[in-house]
Amino acid sequence: MFPNPASDIIKVSGDGVKSIELYSASGAKVRRAEGNTMNVADLPSGYYLISVATQNGTVTHRIIKK
């Protein structure tokens, strides 16, 4: 995932990315996007969890929105 920290767009590299879900630090789902990019320009700054669904399963990472 890049860039991290992000200010407007998050891109996920790799093959087979189906969707991206973004969660607040408290665990509430904030946004969902199909494919490998997500616009986060309108979100407040802070820490988020990003969950990436691929053909091989789901991976979750922390990302910073600046």
C-alpha cells in the first residue's frame, strides 16, 4: 500500500486485488472500494486499518491519513 502516510489516494500493488475496506481506529467501517485504489481525500487525519481482499485471502495493515 502506498503512499503511507496518504493524503488523497491509496493504491494497493499486487495481483488479484478484489476490494479494499477502510476501518477507523475504533473498528467502524468507513469506506469500501472495488479494485486497487481508494480516495481518502475527504477523511479526517489519523490512523486507519485497511483490509485488502485478494484471490488468496484477506490482509489487514495500518495506514496513516495525513
